[in-house]
Amino acid sequence: MIILYILLGVVLLAIFFILYCLLNAFFLVKRRPIKDLYEKRRNEDNYCEFGKLPYKTIDFALALEDARFFYHPGYDIEAIKRAFKRNLKAKRILFGGSTITQQLAKNLYFSFEPYPSRKLAELFIAIYIEKNLNKTEILELYLNVIYYGNDQYGLYDASKYYFNKNYQDLSVNQLFILMCLLSAPTTANPLINPEMFVRIRNKKICQVLWIGDDKKYAGIIRGYGPNNLDPELQVHDINSNIKIKMINEKYGAKVYK
């Protein structure tokens, strides 16, 4: 009988928790509807239009962040299962299994402080976003609000900050560097921890090689390293790229040898 009461208590707590998260998500989107946020961001000057994104932007973003983006309703059961198994094996939380839509929900509606109810509320809002925006709109908004590190939000500002270039003029390698920042914009940022970024970048190379003709770009992407932040600069714009020079100067003494 005691066990039955305990089980009933657990079930009631679970129901209460789910309802709390659902209500939290409801009031958040009620105050700030996703369509209003989308239109507001689109009308800002530092906005990257989907049709003007540089070659391989979408391919890289999907390969590195959410390969099944076009096949899930905002959450990916397979990714959640995979993350759970990896975390169980590591005996700590290392992987979240979040989709691009869930990441967008987190960036638009929540702080970055982790707390138990946020993840579930985030999932509810991701489903809401999928019902109110199409996949192209979600991807476009995601690339324009996601954090790229060093107080840079959105591809437009990140391109200017890291490469002193318009987002439409990014080289394949420069674009790949920015897409690598999405998963760890602070801990694996080339300005903050270049050695860590190189390790993360090396792991991500194999994730993009399945995309059609990207094997021919592998040499360019692999050419990036601690003693040459962007090998394409020598060919394209070594004289105009202010930020890369700053990075090389900053770490030249102890990293770039």
C-alpha cells in the first residue's frame, strides 16, 4: 500500500511538473508571439536573408547542428535517445539532443541558466514555433539570433566581427569556422581558447564530408590550424581582414608559432 502511495505521488508530481512547464511556455509565447519576433528581426538592418546566404551555409548548419531538421516536428526522438546513451556512458550530462528549433526557442525565450523546467518548456515552444513558421523561416531566424561568442548574435554581426566582411562575402572556410562556433561559442571560441577550437573543429570536419561535393573543400577546411587561422586569407583578402590579424597578434607569442 505504501508503494502504491509513493507511485501515485510520483505520478502527481510528474503531472504537476508537465503542467507547470506547459503553462510557462504558454505565457511566454503569449507575451511574445513568434511571428512578431520574426517580423521584428527581419526588419532590422543586420539581418541575413535566406536567399542571400553564402554557399553551404544551410548544409554546414544542418550537418553540424541538426541533420534531421526537415524531418522532425521541432524535437528529435532519435537525437534525444542518442544524447541519453552518451550521457549515461559518460556518467554526466555532456549532450543535450536539442534541435535547431529548440535552440531557437532557448535563444528567444529563455536565459542560458540551466534549470530542470526550462528543457521541457523549451520543447513545448519548439513545437509551437514549428506550427507557426515554416522550416525556411525557422532556419533563417535561427542563423540571425543564435550566439556566435564574444557578444555577437546573428551571422551578419559575427561575419563583421570575426572577419571584417559582409556575410555574403565569406569564404567556405570562414563560413565553416562560424558554423563550428554554434555548439560552443564561448568554451571553444578561437579568441578565447584557440587550442580547444581546433580540437572541436577537427571533430566536426567529418560531419560535413557526407554533403555532396564537400570533399573537395576538406583540404581548405583542414588547412585551418593554430599557426594559420584561415589559409584562404593569403589568396583572398589578407590585407583587409582586420579581425584575423588581431587574433594572430593576440596569440602569436604563445600559440601561433
